[in-house]
Amino acid sequence: MRKIALGFLLLLILAVPCTMLFSEEIEMPVVQPPMVVTTLGQSPGALMFRLVCVRNQIACVQEDLLTVEKLVQLVEGENPPKTLVITTGTSLKGMGAAGIDMNFEVKRVEGLIAKAKELGMTIIGAHIEGMARRVDATDEKSISTVMPKSDLILVIEDSDSDGFFTNFSNETGIPLVKVKESLEIGPALKKLFQE
């Protein structure tokens, strides 16, 4: 039964039409694997991103509480990451379970962004959990901390249902990749790897 379910899931993933929108006039940054993904706000976005990468055979490490020191360690190790992905949108429950607050998260991620830029990594700001992660001041803070400093913005359609990220991309010149749903993130990344 499990094999049938897994087979059906694989068929569904392969059958889903890939609907993605890439910024047309804005030059795309170089995006390459391996990737390391973290979250600003301890929502499940980083886990979702890693699982999509696993399904699409894209090398990706998930570190929800990634520190500058750990990032340097990864970059100096075998198979060093070339791209830092930061998912936005917060979970008060997730932060509580980790024993941290929003101020800690913002400071941690600001340090990561500065170090990643220093190391020459590409930074992707992602919002892949939909409008449910755009409801309060902590969600807004996570977005406003990450997106302006990103080299690329990656969102699902539901996250941009009001055109917020599209407008932000147009105003800032930061390229936007928008996919219909999270299952399409993998093919979108693979397309970016080829550019």
C-alpha cells in the first residue's frame, strides 16, 4: 500500500504542470547548488523547501537556527553551499519551542546575510507558505528584514495574491520567481541553475 501511495505521489509531482513566472526584464543572479536553508521566524517553510529539494535531487541542508559560525563551517567543509535560502513568515509556537524571540531571529538572520554576502553566496528570500504567513507584525518584520537584502525573491502564488511581492520586485529591481505552488519550486530552481 505504501509503495502505491509513494508511486501516486511521484506521479502527481511529475504530472503537475510547471507554471512559473520569472522576472522578464530584471537580470537573474547566479543560483547554484548546494544550498543551505534557514528560517526567520521558525515556521515550517525551511522544512518544506528542503523536502522539495530532496524530491528534485537538489543538494540542500536545513539549519533552522543557522549561525554565522555554522555557515562559515559549512562553506569551509566538503560540498560547500553556494546559495543561502531564508524562508520568511513566522510561527510564535515554533519560536517558543526553540526558546527564542523575534529580536533574536532578526539579529541572527541579519548576521547571516552580512556573512553570506562577504562569502560571495547568492541569497534567496523565500515566502512559500501563502497568505497565512502574512497576517501580523512578526510576519511583516521577517519579510522586511530578508527581502530587501536578497539577490532573488521566490514565492508561491498565494503569497503574492495581493501583488505585494510583484510590486516590491518592480520597485527594488530584485528579481522575482513566482510559482503556482510549492511542488513547482524544484523545477524553478533547476531552470535557474541553467541560466
